[in-house]
Amino acid sequence: MRTHAVLGALTVSVLSMPVLADTAPIGPGDPTWAMRSVLGYTKTGGNTDNSAGNLLFHAAHVMGDWKLLFGVEGLYGSTKGETTAQAWDAYLQGNYNITPRFYWYLGGRYDDDRFSGFAYQAAVKTGVGYKFIDTDATKLTAQAGGGYRRLQPEILVKDDIGGVISRSEQPEESDAIFDAGLGFEHNFNQATQLLLAASVQSGKENTLTNASVALQVKMTDRFALAVGYKLIDNSNPPPGSGHRDTLTTLGLVYELKNEKLPPE
């Protein structure tokens, strides 16, 4: 297991989900867009020499009964000048509203974590989702379906501080997967909000789980303080790689929200 703590010196966030009852438009008169971006960095010296940074960009766009979702996330970390974390992922999903609460989705996801034991994991998926709770204070959305995944395991040899000395790529593998996702948000009051998200891609070769939780405290209409925790788990990594990675973040959030685009 490797754990990274990132103290976000700056987190710029334009949310793809509504956080608080701020009705300001995302763009100049365009209520069909929402975006979220995050940038965090920390560096320690003295007895230890560590640095880490993370970034995130999410966007949502509504076209009639369609909602398009796109996102990219990245992480980089080093210890004593040696890379000990390097990962990024991207997703694209389209949701078609069958009813105001029930939707069909089609999408894809790509994960590249150079320290996970997999050179890449790529999947296409489809299924249905439902908004179980959709109030001003609380929102809960879940989706489930199936898909196809292709991945490439690799055997890593690491040194004492976690840097990779050598990589041995293994044959590519493919399998059918079960896909599921969950999104939850709750406003305790006008200033404090809890956000949770989780996704699972499970097949015979590996189960990839992503989960995150964040607590935000609003300071002004645009700024908030936030603390977050993210977990990435691979159930069956190749030899030389651990099952689980975690990321802890603390930072300043700036957000422009669109209450018409809740999360999935």
C-alpha cells in the first residue's frame, strides 16, 4: 500500500454537481454547462524530502434529454527526488433521460497508474441509473450495468522507497465486467456539505474500485475549505504491487455551480 497526503495550496473548482444554493450561471447566460477543476500541491523537507501534486477536471453539458459527462484526474509524487507515484484517468459518459429520475448511460473509462501493476485498464460500459433522492438538501444517484474491459498487467520491481527499478509487461487480457457507480451529497446547512462517490468495475481478471469522500465548509459565495480522502483498490494486482492506494487532500476550493446539473 502507498499513501499520499496532499495539502492543496490551491484548489480551483467549478462543480459538475450543485453544492449550495448559489444560482449564479456557469457561463455568460449559459445554464447548460458545469465544470469542476482541482489543483493541489505539497512539499516537505528536512528529515524527509517528499513532494506530491494532484489535479482534477470534470465537466457536464446538457443537450435536451442528454447529459454529457467528462473528467480527467492525475497524481504525481516523489520521494528524495525519485518518482513514487504517477497516475491519471479519464472518463466520458452520456446519460439519456428516460424519465426525470431514470436514465440510460453509455460511456468509457481509461486508467493509467504506473505503480498499480497494470500498465493500463480501459473499459466501455452501458447500463441504467436512477436518482433515488433529489432534494435541495440531499441527492443520491446510483447506476449499474455491464461492459467490456481490456488491461495489461506488468510485474514491477521496486526499491526501498517505492521507486520502480524495472517493469516486465505481461500479455494483454480482456473480460466482461460488471459496472456500478454511486453519487451522494448532503448539505448539513448553508455552509457545510458532504460529498461521496464510488465506482466499481469487476471482472474475472480484476476488480477496480474507486471511492472518495469530501467535506466542504463554505467561507464566501465562491470560496470554501475542503478536506478529502480517496481510495483506489485493485483486487488482483500482479506480484510486486499492492492492492490499495490512498490520497488525502486539504485545500481551498473555488466553485461556480449549476444547480441544474447534479452528479452521477
